[in-house]
Amino acid sequence: MIKKMFLLLLMSVMIIPSIQAEDLPPLDTTHYFVQDNANVLSEESVRNLNDLGTHLESGTGVEMLLLTMPTTGQIHRQDYALEALRGYGVGKEDEDNGIVILLNLDNGNEFTNRGVDVQVGYGVEGYLNDAKIGRIIDQEALDYFQRAAEFENNSSQANRYYEQGLVALYEALYNESLEAFGYEDGEFTRDTPIEDSSDGSGFSSVGEIFRLFITLIFIIFVLWMIRGGGGGTGGRSRGRRGTFWGFPTGGSGGSFGGGSSGGFGGFGGGSGGGGGAGRGF
């Protein structure tokens, strides 16, 4: 009885985020690399950042999308950024060299999910590892975002700081990409990026390590419950196993469908395994 109640509760928790998730909005094709759905950027900033993205893509193939959202529902911003990378197909096919910068305003921190996240494709992780991305956010943008959070959501004061932070973050990642491809005197001198291990790799914060630990414990516990919890009969365990795995996990898969057909810019890259970093504020 306890196991049955636990499984029902678990499946309910897993289903809720999928039902309430915001679909990926359709892309504004007039400025592919900047999708300001939260309306925090000026027209000048949208134009300038899109020009940087266009220059980066034309010279290296790397595609860097800036995406702002008023809310991502109950989908964690990290999962949403990864789904944007995959759903929009940011990056070149077979190169997986996309970068997504997501700012989620979370309707004024409605679900304690306000923050910024950067997710990168496998082809970019060599020079933009988790630790480096986290450091760039901390040094270039976080102070602006924290100041913005002190003001009322969608106010002119808040948007001004959000804009400054996003511009600084986009430019910093852009410059890192230029350096990795040996950009000198207006020309790219390398076809492939130089890998950088100076910042290390792996987890960028104690929080990420803790989250992985909790996830592993959770998976082990679920498997233990499904297989009988040590005291159940074999028949009961087998009866539930197939049903449980049929439910979707939160923050992935089919909950993100709107506006994502055709790939980003028609290229269809976007493979990523969760490399990147984020900060809440």
C-alpha cells in the first residue's frame, strides 16, 4: 500500500511540470540570434547582438542564441535552456556547436526559478566548459541581474539592468569564441576551436554536485521500490515495472513543441548533454 501511494505521488510530481510547461515560442526570423520574449532589450541592443551572432556564425559556424522568457512555467530554467538548444536546433548539424543563453524572469520569481542559464552543445564544451561559463556569468553579468531583481518586474529600471547584464554576457561568450577560433586582424585563423582546460571541467558549483547526489539517491530508491522494496512479492513488482517507465520525466521531451520545427536557421544541430552553468537571483 505504501509503495503504491509513493508511485502515484511520484508520477503526479513528474507529470505536473510537463502539463504546465510553456512551449518554445516561434522564432522571430528578423533577428534569429536574439529572441527577446520578455521585452527587456532595446531595439539597438537586439540589432547589435544579432550582428555579433551573425558574424560569429558566418566565421565559425557557432550559433549563439539569446532567449529571454517572462516565465518557463514550472520547468526549471536549466532544462528549458537545454530544450531550446535541442528544440530550435541551435548549432550546425554534425558539429553540435550551439550556445543558448536563457534569461527567465519567472513572473517576478513566482516559482523561485528566476535566473540565467547557459547551455552549450558538445562541439563547444571544449573551450566553454561549465566552470568557465559559471565564472563568466559571475564576473560579467550577475551583478546587473541582482540589481534588476531589486526593482519591480518589467519596470524600466529592472529592464535597464537586465539589458546591461545580457549584453555583457553575450559579448563575453562571443569574445571567448573568437579567441578559441584564433580571430586576428579581422580573420579567423582556425577551422576548429582550441580546447581550454584552464578552468577545469565538471561541476561549477557545490549545488550541482549536491543535485546530482540527490538524483542518484532518488533513482536508486525508485528502483528499489519498483523491484519490491525488499519485502514485496515478485508478482507485484513485475506488474508495475512496465507502467512506471511509460510516464514522461519533468522538463524534457514532448512538453516543448511549439515553434521549433525546421531547426534553428534551417540547420538542425542542437545536440547537448547539459553542459553549461546558471545562476539564480
